[in-house]
Amino acid sequence: MNLRAPQPVDTAPSRAADALSAEDIRELRRGAYELRKDVVTMVYKAKSGHPGGALGHLDVLWTLFARVLRHDPKNPKWPDRDRFVLSNGHTCPGLYSVLARCGYFPREDLWTFRKLGSHLQGHTSSKHTPGVETDGGSLGLGLSQGKGMALAARLDGRPTRVYVLMSDGEQQEGQPWEAAMGAAHFKLDNLCGIIDYNRIQIDGPLPKIKEIEPLADKYRAFGWEVFEVDGHDIARIHDAFVRCRKVRGRPQIVIARVIPGRGVSFMENDYKWHHGSPTPDQYSKAMEELDAAIRSF
Amino acid sequence: MQLSVPSDRQAFTRDAYGDALAELGARRPEVVVLDADLSGSTKTSVFGKKFPERFFNVGVSEADLMCTASGLARSGKIPYASTFAVFGAGKAWEMIRQAIAYPGLRVRIVLSHAGVTVGEDGASHQMLEDLALMRALPGMTVIVPADAAETRQAVLGTVDVPGPVYIRLSRNKTPVFLPDSYEFRLGRATVLRDGSDVSLIACGQLVYPALLAADLLQRDGIRARVLNMSTLKPLDREAVQACAQETGRIVTLEEHNIYGGLAEAVARALVETHPAPLHAIAVQDRFGLSGTADELLDYFGFTPQKIADETRKFLKATPA
């Protein structure tokens, strides 16, 4: 596998090319499945963690980091970098696997996840982990922080774009809507939200707990440009980010419909895998399934 | 120390804050100011008029206020986030914890309308728990300036403190009494009046009545030392220890609930350095109520006369 390491580009407003080749798509899809193996292994070795959300959104996350985000793993604090804020911090195994693959830290570190002394905390911690921009764990706080970063970038005339990944359950909090109203008020077109729309939450299927629909209409009503995509269709995901970049005068949101637990049959669409660690048998089965998928690409 | 006691001059600490922000804004381009629809009251509007591009009114959204400040701080700005103490320290406490204190960001949280002297608006607006909430956060600096002059110094003097800072301000006009030579030093108490029989350790707008109470005690031959403990965290433990060693007994004064504020901070320092009897003049585990600021200061026992009476009773009960 030959994944292109992301490289910073100083001049373009975003490093996203306008379209991906068939080879790009195949490579990204395969990369996302490799990362799924890392996620399952991390949670297995840690004996705890949250695999469902991370497996669901890895096609989106990997496409973003590998082909859209302007960042430099060798210079994580590069002032002109784009920012990625993980608002649903419990899904951090996905982000950690991506950051390791990009070269922010060695892949072996992933196996220390959640252990005493590890820089990979149970929920994202900016002080501990290179490449992690904020501190997650309490839902609803990310969009406001992204908004602050977007305001700072505009004040300083930087090309920075800010991406904030939120969960669907998180939309049940009040604060995302405070931030959504504010970002539209300040016309922050350098701010892009992403909804990890997997329709599960801890206590059960989202519609049974507290329905958030019509979500696209809600964001439209708040003054956002809305894109709805299949969160496993890499070409569509990439296209949505390209179109977001071209929007002027308002923030954008990509609602990515995903299957939680994607790639591991017994985890898919089962809210019980929001968190939990596989047994040794389940772990072997998960790895076999993911390997089979990778061979098929 | 040449104190103006009694003082014939009064000023709002929040006016001093607004003016200090404008002064800072001219010197420091990285200073930005945020408010949640109370900029006319907190006086951040003074900065907003001078530097509109660096002023963000986020609307009635205190959670959003603190997290937006966090995002700005992460991008190299020095944000000052203001609203009323009850909404900032109360409603948005968890945002301060997760997005400001945990990453140790350089956000200055300056909240006004703390204490019973909010007055007529009543208990809902009279924040009496903010010092406990802010002291409990790891790495948070906590400051309660005694008058408008010290407010200016505290704001200007903490701009470069590496972690988060909380500064507590009042709604009402308070006496300006500290001498021109007064110098705010972070983490250091100042002896405003020396004495050997008892120490009155006060913060905020109770420092002034403590000085007047010391005058009243003097008439009975009681020599009271008065300390301005404007930094609650980190606390000046050496000053507390010296009070215990040199005056024996301690009275603390704060416009805050008796739990979690100055009294408990001083009590711990005493127990750990030089145990001595302590009497806490504070709000006795209850909520406030409507009234004028002056009526409420009297109602809660914060007038010079009542402070002197309480101190006499305490000294009688704990003979040297």
C-alpha cells in the first residue's frame, strides 16, 4: 500500500483537488479499512473504548486528512494549517489511527491507548497528543471552539479552514445550536461542520431516544449551506468538501450518513458497540472480515 | 501606607475593567474581547467601541462564549470573556473546565455582578459560589480586586500569566481607597494596616469596611491588622502564617458563601502552617435576596460596625 503522506500547500485555499481518480478512491477506501483494523486492535488491546463511531466515520475522516486538510505532521503547530476538531471525543480511536498513519507519532503508540502513561488518552487531549487540536469527552463543545479558531484565522488573514466533526446524538445538546447561530451571524465561510450521522447513541437507536430530524432543514434554517452524502462513498465525500470550500459568506455542514461499526458484521448498526471491547474470538473474526474486505479492493 | 480611609471617592470596578481593556487593546494586538449580551454592564463595550474588529458579542450564549474564547486562545489570541458571574462561572462552568482549564489556555474570565451587592435583582443574580467553583479548577488563578485602582492593575498585570485567570468584579460603586503607591502583586497579600491583636483578612469590596472596622476596634484598644488578600489562588500562605504567628487570631471577610471561598483557603493555610483560631465573616450558606446594595451589606453583616462587633465577640470567645 502506498498512501501519499499529506503535505502542506501554502498558496491554495485548500489542497483538495476538484476530483479524485478511480485509483485515488480505491487507495482511500483501502486505507480506511487498514485504519479500521487499527481501531479494532486498539480497543481490543485496551479492553475498553468506543469502536462503533470510529469504524463508521473512517471513510470521511481518512478522505479529509489524506486529500483535503492542509496540515504538516512534521510541524503540527504550523500556524496556517487547517484545523480538525473532534467534538465527539469518544470516537478518538479513529482519529488516533489517522494521525499515526499521517506520521504524527509511531503506529506502535496506538497499542498504548487508554493505558497509564500513554499519550493516547481515553478521550482526546490536546496537551497529550500531537495533532490533536482540542479536548473532547464532553459533547456539544466542539463547534464553538471551531468557531473561535475560524474567527482568529479571519482576524489574522490566514487561509486556515476549520473542520468540526460532531456526532448526531450530540445535536441533542443545546450548545451546537448556540454555535450554529453564531457562526452564521459572523458569516464564517472558513468553518465546516461534519455530522457523523450513524443513528445510534449510548442508550439505543437515536430515533427512540430523541429524534433530531429534520437535521438538514435545521441547519439550513440556521443559515448554513448543507450537503448530505453517503459517508462511505469516498468520491461523494470528497466532492462535498470541495463544494464546501467554494461557499462564500456562510458556514457549511456535511451530513454524512454512515453505518456504525462499518466493516465488522456483528458491530454494524448495533448501538451496543457504541462502546465495548471484543472478545478474542470476536477480535479474530473482525480482523478476518476486514482483511477480506481489503483483499477485495 | 497612606490609605484614603474614609474615602470620599467612589468608582465602579467594571468601569476600571473597561478602561484597562481599552488600554491593553492599544498595546497588544492579540487581545480580543468577548461578551454574551451584557457588554454595557460589564463595560467590555468600551473596548468594543475602540476595537470593533476584535470584539465579539456572541449573544445570550454563555457556553458558546467560553468555548469560542477557547478557540481564539488556541490560535494565539488573548481572549477576555465577560458576562455576569452567575452565568459565566455557573452556567458555563463545565465549558471553562473542559475547554479552558484542562488545556491550560490563556483565557481571562472577568465576571461582574458577583455577590449580594448586585442588589434589587435578587438571589438569582447574586453569585455567591463562584470563588469555590473557580478555585476548584486545576491551574486557575483567582483574583478579587479591592477597588477600581486595583482592578486596573490586576487586569494589566495578569495579561501574560500563562494559564487561565478569573477576576471577580462587582455591580455597585465602591470606595477608591488604595494609595497611589499601591502595587498589585499576583499571589501576594498586602498589609494595609498593622496590628498585633487580631488579623482581618479580606478580599474584594469588604477590604474597605474591614479598615473602618479596625478604626472602631482601635477605640477599644484592640489593634487589628488588615490584609488585602486580592489573590485567592495561589494564596499567600506566608502572609497567613505571619498573621497567625504575630496576631494569634484571624477573621476572614468575603462577599461569598462560607463554603469554598476565602475562609476555607485561609483555614487550610493556617492548619498547614501555624494553627490558630479563625472566624469567618461570609454569607452563612444561604441565597441572597432583593434590596439595595447598602441594605444588603448591612443585612449580611458586612458593615464596619457589625464586623467590629463580630470581631470583639470572637476575641472574647478565644482569649489570647
